[in-house]
Amino acid sequence: MHSVDFTAKTSSDGVVERDFTVGEVTGALWSPASGADRAPLVLMGHGGGTHKKWPGMVGRAHRLVTGCGFHVATIDAPGHGGRPRTEHDEQEIAALYRARSAGEPEGPIVVRYNAHLAERAVPEWQAALDALQELPEIGAEGPVGYFGLNMGTAIGVPLTAIEPRITAAVFGLHWPDRLAETAKQITIPIEFVLQWDDEHISRQSGLALFDAFASKEKTLHANAGRHKEVPRFEADSAVRFFARHLGRAVTSPA
């Protein structure tokens, strides 16, 4: 098993940010600067075409650390961030750009490519989680959450379905095509984000994926706006959701 190899460290506003690698996978870990005792861990999956330290990811991580005292970890998906692309990656990205230029639906390409990425990323996430739980400030007994929209949902749903250590998750903004059957295996508490005016994912598609989860506790957050117009306050809601389910009270405004 690979261990966490820290490669850089910075600190600001009460949050310590550490870059790391687990094998060849690159990641980042945010933790309270106070060096508090063991705290829950939230895994965050980034969206397609972005990376582990995309501004939105950093902002969500800081909210979870300062608001609840959690640790938050991300890793770069295959072909994202500093990770090399395969020939298959290049072919799928080119197909996506062609469809976009021609005004054709992007969904079928994104669904297919994200499913391929998930097959590669799920075992990487499990290896990263194994390594992170070896750290004394995290440990193997603490609760784990998952937070990922868009491609983060495409990877997070199959990961959560097979990973019993994840006990609460926030998903959203994805088609049900490759995920609905897997979502039926998930029974943990779920918060789900849907954009009512999404130009890529129809309301019916978003609702179908939400409906597929077998969780007894699941909450739908439907907001007016297009695909990339998720309100910033949804990150605050995620903080409160994880505080409820991972055992920490919100200690400061998120």
C-alpha cells in the first residue's frame, strides 16, 4: 500500500493546505491550523476539465475546515490537473469539443467519458483513503463524507456504492444514464443539487437520478439557474449537512 507523501505546505486563515501524492496520484489535504485532535474527513471530487485545487474546490474546503474543523482531501482525476492524458482521454475530449462547436448535445459524450474515468478513479480514491487514514490526525475509525458535483458525482456514486467508510454524501448535476442502477445500492444520507434551468441536464434527468438513491434520508436542492450557476450558499448547506452526519457542530459562519 502506498503512503501519503507530502510535497508542499502553506497556511492561511486558520487552514493548513498540504499537497501530497499517493503513488502517482496527486492530491491536496486541508486541515485546521490549530492541530486539533482527530476529526472527520470529507473527500471532494472535482468537476470535468478542472483539478484538485480549482478555486471552487479550495473555497469549499476552507468552509468545511473553518466551519466544522474537518479535514478535506481531493485528488486529481485521471487526465486532469498535472496528470497525463491517455490517447483515449484525448479522443473523448476532442469529441466533446466537436459536439460543442456543432451545437450538438454534449451529454452522451460526457456520460460515456465520465464512466470511463470513474473506472480508473474509484480504486485511486480507495488507495488515497487508505493512505490518509494512516495519518494520526485522521485515523481509521473516524467518519468519512464525500462531496462532488458534475464529474465528481460520476466518480463519487460508484465509489460510495462500494465504500462502506463513506457515511454521508453530497451529489448533483449529472445524468442518470450510467449512475441510476448504482445509486440504487446507496442507502446513506444524501443531499442532491439540481439546477432547474440546466441547459445540459433536463429536470427529468436530474430528478430521475435523485429518485434512484435508496437512501431513507435524501434531500433535493433545486435552484433556478443554468448548469454553472449553482448558488454559493449550496456550499454552506453542504457544511451543515456534513456537520449533522459526521458529528461536528458548525463552529463559525461558513
